[in-house]
Amino acid sequence: KKRARQAIGRRNHNTGMRSMVRTYIKKVLSAIESGDKANAQTAFNEAIPVIDKMVTKGILHKNKAARHKSRLNIQVKALAK
């Protein structure tokens, strides 16, 4: 019973953390859509440590995190100056 209670709490916590990562990624994507390179770069720089932290906590797989970072970086660099 206790293990079931702990699993519920852990699942709620992990869901919140996963949602936070997605929000940071969406901030970068919205900045890219607006075409503002400086804003996109700032949002990208804020998202990187959050994504990395979720890998160390086991929320994201390391390859998924690397894929997100790589694709976002390519999109930010492709923006006109």
C-alpha cells in the first residue's frame, strides 16, 4: 500500500517535470517562429540546463535530450541575423 502511495506521488512529480521541459522547448520554438534570433538564443540557452537536469533525474532519455538540443540548435542557428 505504501509503495502504491509513493508511486502516485512520484508519477505526479515526474509528470510536472516533463511538462516543464516541454514548456521550455515550446518557448524556444515560439521564439524561432517569431524570427527573433536574440530571443531564440536566450530561450535556447535557458532550456539546455533544464533538459540536461531531466536526464540526470531520469525523466528523459539521454538520446532524446540530445536530439531535442541538436534540432533546436540547428533551428536557432538557421535564423537570419
